[in-house]
Amino acid sequence: MKLFLQLFIVFLPFSLFCQTLNQIFNLELSDGQGSPIAYASVYVEGDQIYLTNEEGKCGFIFQSASDFVKISISHVAYESMDTCLQFIPRAHKITLNNRTLETVEIIKTRLNSFTSVDGATQLSRGFVELIPSATGSSNFTMALKTLPGVQTSYDFSSGFVVRGGDLDQNQVLIDNVYLYNLNHIGGLFPIVNNEILKSVNFYNGPIPSHLGGRISSFTVLETRTPNLQYRSTKIRIGLLDADFTLDIPIIKNKLSFFTSNRLVHFMPFLLASDILYKSNVVTSSVNLGFYDSYNKLIYQANDKLNFKILFYKNQDYYLLKENGNNNSEEKSRNNWGNTAINLASIYQVSNKLSIKNCLYFTRYSRLGEIEQLKNITGKVDSIINFSSTSGFINDFTLQSNLEYIIPKGKAVAGIHLLNREIIPSKFIAKNSSGTTLNFDKLHLNEYGLFAHFYKNITKNLQMDGGLRTILSKGNGFKYFNFEPRANLVYKIKNHLSSNLAFTKTTQSVFQAGGGLTGINDEYWFQVNEKIKPQIAYIYSSGFNYTAPEFTVKSIIFYKDMYRLLDAQIGILPSYYVSYDEVLKGISKEVRGHSYGFEFNMTRQMNNFFTSMSYTYSRSLRKHAEIFDGKPFPSMFDRPHVLNWMCQYVLNSNWSLSANFLFQSGMRYSKPIGYFHDLSNTPIPIYTERNNGQLIPYHRLDLGAMRKWTSKRGNKKQLWLNIINAYNRKNVSYIFPEYEQDRFSIKKVTLLPFFPTIAYSIEF
């Protein structure tokens, strides 16, 4: 920590006072008939967002030693376009023909960073690419964890916690389709390959009205549009995984197909796991892996109508065989995965009105089995015990959006219809008695209406806000909720602005998580006659200083949460054997609140980008029947989180990156003692909730990336990453353990010093 502070003090003056060149750009947008395109969004890389006026014009100052600036243009009536402007003393005129923008080759770009878009923090694909990861491949969740207000849960986890919430309170969508599980192999790999991403939009307040179903955050993954003109192929081979990507036009300017497929091929690190080395097992073998496949088809029917079809599938498998000293063998088998389908049509009625209709299907399923065999003569003699648990979630969703350009802004309205069915668990146990227990299938229908608008009230005042209404209905229950959202931005000076935001959101599906591990298992439930929707009220206010080369953002927030679920101490949902026991084992309508301060500073120059984020927050829970109604900290009450990230481009081929993370230790319930029951099993005694805290977590990751083009024109990339560079022994998670009739808390470390390498070629 001392070394980090010294390095930060040394580098800070350079990042603050290095000078670049002010350049003035005047931009004018018009269509093929010469008519101006009003209120188009112009995203300037490393700067901010501008809107063209009624004459299709906008101007901005850009600070760089380069003669080029990268911009992105989007409008409701046109396809988005990325291009470069060269600094010359005249206005830049761009004509958008036939409502289709062809991609212009990027001549020269600056470092990729994140910007704010409609209340979201937008991470570019290039920014995600430069964050070091344990697999050598890009990981969007690692990039999210560099943002203020976002905490990591544990090593090798794609899960994250936002502003004092829980793991299941964050919704990730791929092209607007829900994803319930974010982890490949316990979180070592994200379930989304970076090759398919166009950008990552992160919302934690304010939240637009078309998003709903979670009470902490939304991460919207926008995927690449298949190229209608040019074919490309890319192969990436890493130390642990590999992927293949193909973009191929079938009918030029009409029909195109994009696919990206990934699988794991080498997992030697498992042999060094603390769990295997320290277990009382004579011999063991592990077989695990995953695959994911992303496929997208686009059909451009005419200038006004296009269709998109998305099919995404991922699957994990895990098999552990253990041969013990007592002539027994145990097999543990798990399979889990997501399936997502999206059928969408976009119809451009006029230059001001567009209609988007989408039909989504998503399925999450899991299966786990444990089988104990008696082995006396080398052959299976008898089955000592066998148990199996399985469950699934099926979502069918129809959403229709209308987007209309209004004077000095735009308005969005639509409907949201959802049909969901869940089987939380089907449990089968075969032993001397034999038993089979099934949870009832839970059904839910949701009917939603939403409207949202974005408008420039005055030259210095911008406002967006809306309303979402949701009716949740099933057998024996009906819940109705209003969800107002509002965001007010006032420009104080040229680069200084303040904002005030409010969001109400509800959640109808959740995990009955808990226990001592800090890992929510995948035991999903939804609202029913006994469990009501969770509700959150999110308030935030802050100041933003945004100059072309330097930004400072500070936010204070308060979040009030109602009807949270809270599991009994030391009891995991998988221990329950009936639905009634689950309802008894969780405390309904626990009150929660969190508050804190977030600070972020970025500095971007010619070839150097740095960002420092600090968050101070508290997360508390309260229930009348838990410890006399006294407030107690949540499992993820980690007051201090510091993240420092920097990226440096050495030349046109090489770039370096570093990411340092520090956060307070995770909370857990610490027993004051134990007693033995009639079977001599030690039972822990608790007097307080989450009264223990692990040691602070900190880690330094280093990365290097090389990009070059071969003589044949093939684009190549090489990643070299070092995770946990100084080999910090962080506690990844904990679990209760019984040894010699005694109860103890076992702490597990999973991520040591870990170098990785990956290589890709695109042709």
C-alpha cells in the first residue's frame, strides 16, 4: 500500500499538467437530399456528448496533440457510424445517405475510455480490451469493477455488488435479453466473449424507464452488427481458452451473418487449488470446461425496415471423482447454462418516428448430482447414497418501443409483457429410505407500460424522466407498482455541471442466497402469495467537471430497500428439502439501506490514460425479529473501495496497462461458541449478524498488448497479463468446517501470482 501511494504521488503531477493542443471542430449533418439532421447524438471519444441543433450543426473543442479525433454519430432514423475528423480550418460536412451509414475506417484513435450516455456509464470495447484479466482474454466485468460504486465479490467471480446491494440485484442483458448466470467455471471466465461486444452501458442511477426488474444496476451489452459488405475471420488462442469469430455477408447490403464461438481447452490451475490439496482425499480427478456460442443474423429489407435474429447458448460442465480411504468413491457432477433468443424488427416510419418490436426468450437451467459408491473388490458393490438437484427459469418477453423526435429532445414509450416459470429445485435422494421432493412450479405474468423523455429545457438545463408501471400476477397474488424516474442536469459553466437524480425500481425474481461463503448459489425464486416484490428508492446528487483531457466526478447517494430476503446464518438454500422450509428459512421484508460517496478522476493525454475511483459506502439491514431489531451490516458492507487504473501506449504496436484494487474485507457471521446435539455434531452459537470481517483485499494486475498488421493485411494481437503481481494471499471465500467434532471457519485462497498469454489473428 505504501508503494502504491508513492507511485501515485509521482505520476499525479504528470497526469495533471501535461499539455495538449486545443482544436475546434464544427460539424454539420445532412441527409442525401440536403436536409439538416437535427438532434443527432455526437459522441466524442474521451470527451462528452453533443447534440446537433435544428440546422444539423454542432461544435466542440477537442484537446489533443493528434490531428484526428474519433467520433460516433447516432440518430433514431439512421444506423450508428464511427468515423474520424481531421483538424482543418473549415466545417466538417457529413452526409447520411439512404438512412444507412457505412463504417469509415478509423485513421487514428486515441486511447479508449468511458463516457456518460443518457445516465449510463459507457465502456467502449477498446477500454474493456485493455483491462488485465486472469484468462488473457477481455472481460467486461473486470472493466465494470474499475467504476466507482462497484465492488468485486471474490476471486474468479464475474459477480459484482453495486451500492450496497446483493449479487442478484444486478441485471445483465445481451441485446436486451436477460442473462441469469454470469459465470463460466465459478467466475474465472465471463459468459460473454469480448469479440461480440460493441459497447457496455452501465446504469446504477439514474435508470431509464425501459429497464426494470432489478433494484441495484443494469448492464446492457450492445453487440456488433454483422457487416453487410465485408467478410472477416478472427481466431484467438489463449492459455486457457480459444475462440473463433466469423463475419460474413450472405447477400451484399441485404443479408449478413455473424458468429463467435469459444471453449476452454486447458485447466491445470485446478490442481493447485487449496480445496483439492487440503482435502482428506487419497486420489482425485477433475473434468470441467465450458463453451459458448453467439450467432446473429441481420436482414436489411429496405431503407426503412430491417430484421435481426440472435441466438446465444452457453454451457458449463463439472465432474469430480474422489477415492477415499474407506473403499468408497464419490462423484460430483454439475451442469448449468443460459440460452437466449431475440427476434427483433426496426421500422423507420419517418425521420422522427421509429418502431422497434422484440420477442425474447431466455432459459437458465442447472443440474447437480452427488453419488457415493461402495467399492470393495475393484467393482461397484453398492450405492451408499445418491442425490440430485435440478432447476430452471424460462422467460418469454415481448417488448415494443416507439421513439419520437420532439423539439430539442426525444421521447420513448412502449409496452413490456413477460411470462416466467421457475422450478427452484427438484430434489431426489436415494439411500436406505429413498426420498423425492419437488418444489411447485412458480408462474408469473408481468404487464408493463413505460414512457421516458430527454429534453433540453434551456441552454444550460437538461432533463430526462419517465414512468414505468408493472402489474405482477400469478396464482393467488397480484402486485402493482409505479416506478417514477427523473434526472436533472444543470450546466454551471463550460465544463462544470451538477445533477440530481431519483429512481424507483422493483424486483420480482431473486436468489435465496446467504450462508457464510459470500457466494449466492443459484437457487432462484420469484414473487408469490407469500413473497412480495422488492423495492428500492435511489437518490443521488453530484458535480461533474468535464474537460477534453481531464474529468472529475463526485456523487453522494442514498438507497432505501424494502422486502429483502435474508437467509438464516450458516444455512444455504441447498440444505432445504421443501418449499415451506425455504419460506421459513428466509426472513421476509428485511429493510435495507446504503449510503455513500463516490469519486472518480480521469486524465487522458496523447498516449496516457489514468483513472482513479474511490468509494466510501455503508450497507445495513434491519428486521424486527433478527437480534432484537438492531441494524446489522450486510455481507457486502465494505466501506472502502479504491481502484487505480492506467494505460500507456508505447507506440503504434505496444500498449501497457495496470490495475490496482483495494477494498475492505467481506463480512461474515462469527460464532461465539458451539454446542453438541444428540448426534454429537457441533452446532455454532451466534449472537450477532455479520460481526466478523476478513482482512482487506488488494491486488495489482499488469498487462501488455501488441497489435500489428502482417504483410498480407492480417490483423494480429498478443496479450500478456500478470494477475496478482505481488502474490497477495487474499481470502476468496469462507465456509464452515467440522473437524474432530469441532466447528471452525475455513478460509480459501484461489488466486496466486498468475501469468497468462493469448494470441489472435484476423483475416
